[in-house]
Amino acid sequence: MRAGRLKHRITIEKPELSKDEFGQPTKNWVVVCTTKAAIDPISGKEFFAAQQINNAINYKITIRYRPGINTNPIY
């Protein structure tokens, strides 16, 4: 990965469940890390292949390897 392609700064967050003042569960977003990334639009062929799995994907974000970060969505 060429460093020149990593020209965007992104923040990676994860959901964390906690309880509010009434004891109800709420989802808060916690910052995992801030890093440099390459953001590229997905081509028509790639978008069609991705659309079969998840139609919300419009961009491909590439970062350098970081332990503990994977592509599994957390909902």
C-alpha cells in the first residue's frame, strides 16, 4: 500500500451498549481509532456483486492492517 493513496482521515467506531438513567439499554458509539485511509468508489461490476450482499455499499475504504479490526459488521 503506497502511503500517497492514504489521503483521507477516518474514525472507526464500534457500538457499545449501556443503560440510561431509567435502566433502559442504549447504544452509544465509541471511537476505536483514527487513521489514514484510501476511499474509492466501487465500479459498476463490483457494486453489482456487492449489491447482492449489501446494497448500502457505495465506496471501498482501504486502511493499513490494524489488529482487532475486521470486516464483520456489528449490529
